Amino acid sequence: MNLWTAALLVFAINLPFGFWRAGTRKLSLAWFLAVHIPVPLAIGIRYFSEIGWQLSSYPILIAAFFCGQFFGGKIRKRTGSSIDK
């Protein structure tokens, strides 16, 4: 698996978590979990993809992580789902 495939997987994993995060109160337990549960998943993807730990791969995977969170939140807002408080 190459770096861009790993980035796509990290992005895809973060979409539902970003959707969930957008429906929670900021800094609540649910918000914290929605942001932090995908971190070990992203690390696992990095480990099993065998792309290594080069410094140059970090910006791409971090950007994929945050873009997945961001666009997941945008999807929630676009669909008009209610906010869970």
C-alpha cells in the first residue's frame, strides 16, 4: 500500500467520526471520543501499510485526518441532522 492509499483510508475512517463530532457539544466526552478514537486506527494504517515513519509522510496523513473530520462535519450540517447535547 502506498502513501496516498493510506491517506485515503485515513480520510475515509475519519468521515463518520467527523459526522459524529459535529453533532456533539464542543469539548464534551463524546466530542473528545470522536476526535481521538480514530487516532489509533490511523496509526494502525500507517503501521500495516509499511510506508514507514518518514517525516515527509506526516503532513499528508495528518491532513487526511483533519480533512476527514472536517468534511464529515460538513456532511452532517448539510444533511440537517440535529445536534445531540
